[in-house]
Amino acid sequence: MENYKKTKIVEKPCPLPFADLPPDIIEMKVKDGSKIRNLMGYAIGKMELDSVRQILFTGSGKAVSKTITCVEIMKRRLKELHQITKVLFKQIEEIWEPIVPEAGLDALTVKRNIPAICVLLSKDALDPQEPGYQFLFLTALFPLFLPFPPPLSGDPSWRCVRARPARGSSGAGGVA
């Protein structure tokens, strides 16, 4: 391949793996160079509107992890979201041209399958029988990091361990 250079990458169109999506659904196409701050500013702003009930995040290749990060941020900011996740492969074609055209080499077309992910988030209930369905109802019922009341001072089940200085030291950084 040292005699070739990549001239073009063509992504084959892939149908969305969800049936019955509204035609006006907001699709966030996450790319490798996308800024999470920009994606989330737009997506959260739209989902906070009462008229928007669903949003779709898609990403492929190196953008899969960034897509998952966006979805997790969205779920943390907007509680009680239903989620369906689909993992699939997308086909891309890379066109490689010879560096020296007079060398008699032909152009090459390389077909590759790359991983892709589609995550549908909805304020409304989705089909729980659908593969990839998630709804963390505990976050809806109990907020994270519940503030527990401090234990009673006379409670024998609560033992408070206090750090003690080592023997032979005054406790001031080991200097006697």
C-alpha cells in the first residue's frame, strides 16, 4: 500500500434500525471531530421543550464512544428517559489511487465494515420487549446520592475510627 494514497471514503447509506420513528425526529449524527459541548447544548435544549418527545443519537467508527458519552450525559440531565440501543455494522468503501499513475497500477476499492450505534431516547414509554431496551426506574424514584442522616452518637452499630499517630511520634508529620 506504500504505492497508493487514499483519495476518497464513501459511506454506504444504512437504514435506521428503528421502526415507526416520527418523520420530524431529531437525529444527532455524532462524528469523530464533534464537540460534546456543542452536541449536548443543542440536544438538551431541544429535549427540554414539551413538543419534542424523542431524540436519536447515531455514531460510527471512532465516534461510537463519543455517542455513548452524549447519551449518558443526556440521561443524567433529563431523568426518566426510556432508551433502546441498537449496535450494527456500517459498510464503507475506501478508494485508493496509485501515487505514480505511470507505474501501471490500478485504483483499488477496499470495502470495510465498521461498528455503528443508534440510541433512541424517549420521554414516553417504549416497548420493553424490544431488544436493547433500558429504563432505570430507580433514578426516577430515588435521586442519586441520597443524603443519609448522620448516625446517632449512641448507636453501637456505628463505629468511628480515628486516626492515631504512630508510636514514638508526636503526630506532627513524624517529627519528634
